Amino acid sequence: MPVTKRSVSIDDQVARAVENAAEQEGVSFSAWLSVAAERRLRLREGLIGVAEWEAEVGPLSAEERAAGEGLLDRLLADDAERRNA
């Protein structure tokens, strides 16, 4: 996969936490940040999709929200398992 180099500023505490997490997971600082950014973008897309759907159809019920949150938890867990395999 092609990569783009960027220079970013990160809070010192966040940078230390990322360094520790990346080391524990056996990946580079950049790889860890890339995966975190990908997850955040997917979550953002999902939230936008839900907001658009609710604007057309109306708010989700508590049951629908719970089902969606359960599905999201499973999908994120599956994603984490694939990355760690």
C-alpha cells in the first residue's frame, strides 16, 4: 500500500501512550496511528450514515440502537482479531 509522509504535532502524553501501545503490539508508531485513524474514519462514516438515515426516517428506537451498538462491537472485535492474526 502506498504511504504519504506527514509531519504532525501530538500532545506529549498521547505520543508516549501511542509509543507504548505500538511497542506492545509490535508495530511502528506510524502504523499504530494509521490503524487508529482508519478506525476513527470508519466510525465517523457510520455516525454520518445513521444521522442521514434518522433525518429521513426518524430517530432509532432504543432497541435499534442497542442492536447497532452490538453489531459495531462485533465488527470492531473481528477487525482487531484480523490485525493481530
